Amino acid sequence: SELPRPAEDEVYLHELEGFAVRRADGASIGIVSGLYDLPSGLTLEVQGPKREFLLPFKKEFVRQVLRSERALVVELPEGLLDL
């Protein structure tokens, strides 16, 4: 309650866990299940329908933060979800 409210396209890190992860077309990819502050930057652990995967929290991958919807719109690197 003491933190200032972030803008619509901003989010506090502690809020990211549980955010839905989806593509720009609305297709669901998974849910943020964890966060890691790695030397390369913040990385999201996403629980997908088949497995967990790591996604860097960078503008080239996370295209939009929809705080009011508790969702992230992402563009995944080619082959990330391939087994």
C-alpha cells in the first residue's frame, strides 16, 4: 500500500508470478511460475501445457505487460517450445 501505483504497462516484480503468458493472437502459452534474477537479467519461469521453460524478461520477447489483466503478451524465440 506504500508503493506508488505503476503505469498500465509497468509491473512490480513481486506481481509477475501467476501472470498469464500468451501470444499476440491471444493463444495461451502458460503461467509465470517463478522469477530468477540472473547475471543476464530477469528471467521468467513459465509453466506451459507440456513443460516449464525459461523466458528472458526483455522487450524483444515480452511485447506487452497488461497489468489489469495480469497477463504478458510475448513473442517467443523460434524453437523455444519445440521438444
